[in-house]
Amino acid sequence: MPQGDAGNYRKLFEEPDDHAVGRSRGGLSTKIHHACDGKGRPLAFIIGPGQGSDSRMFPVVLDAISVPRAGSGRARNRPDAVLGDKAYSSRANRNLLRMKRIRAVIPEPRDQIANRRRKGSRGGRPVDFDPEAYKGRAVVEQSFNLFKQWHGIATRYDKLALTYRAGVALYACLIWLRQ
């Protein structure tokens, strides 16, 4: 482990105060925020409380991506494109992707479109959205469904977030081994 990563390493393996359990419409729940490749195999995931914002967890998940190369060389940590739903459409997320030179395939919500039009020329340009590339978003939803097939992940019987995260990591390994 590199010297500078010791603080991040500890944060990753410390039990959060809320145990990653939060309120949502259905009661107590936990969210799995994850990134996957084009085949639905998980690359990185973060466990958070059920009411946690998808948009706020986006930079954390993006920074967690690290795919080692088969030969020598640095691990790949920057995807070519990010396919996200409307929950990830924020100015901060789009600026982050633009800064890292990653193509954003994220639709713009109606309220943001209306707000931009209301402002007129001060509202900025419409976002660049490729509906054909967005069809690949189904792979992400199918990846979520793979996780939900394991009863222990779907119901969250674990008291500690670390134990639940370990179960998700184990199942992610199984998904990789199956393909």
C-alpha cells in the first residue's frame, strides 16, 4: 500500500456511524452505488444509506475504479464514457467528467431543461446526449439485478456495513468468475 493512501485505506475499512442504514420510502434500507464495465461486471462499489444521493456518491465511485492491466503498467482508472440515469445529471458531475476527459452519456431532467430555457442565453448550451449510446445503460441495470439475486444482499440481514460490503465484494468476485 502506498504511503499516501493509508488514510483512504482506513476510511474504506472503518465501520460508519450509521452502519450504512438509512430511511427511504420502503423503510430502512442500504444503497449499493457501483460502476460496471460494458459486460455488467462490477468495477467499483460503495455502500451507503438508503436516502443517500446518487449524485453525491458519483465522484467517490468514479475515484474507486481501478482495473489492473494484464501485463505491466499502471492500473486503468478512467473509463471512456459514463452512462448514468437522470439522477447523475448535475453541473458538478458533468464538470468532473469534462475535467477528466470522460464522455458523459447522461440525459438531462425536464426541470433542468426548463430552467435552462427560462434563463435564455444565460442558461448555457443544451447537454450533448447520445440516445443510441444510452441504450447500453440496460447493462448497468442488469448488473444491479445480478446483485439482487443473492438473497443476503437483497434483504441485508447483516448488522455491520463492513460485513454487508464483504458480501457484496464476494458476489462481485463470483460475477467476474462466471463470465
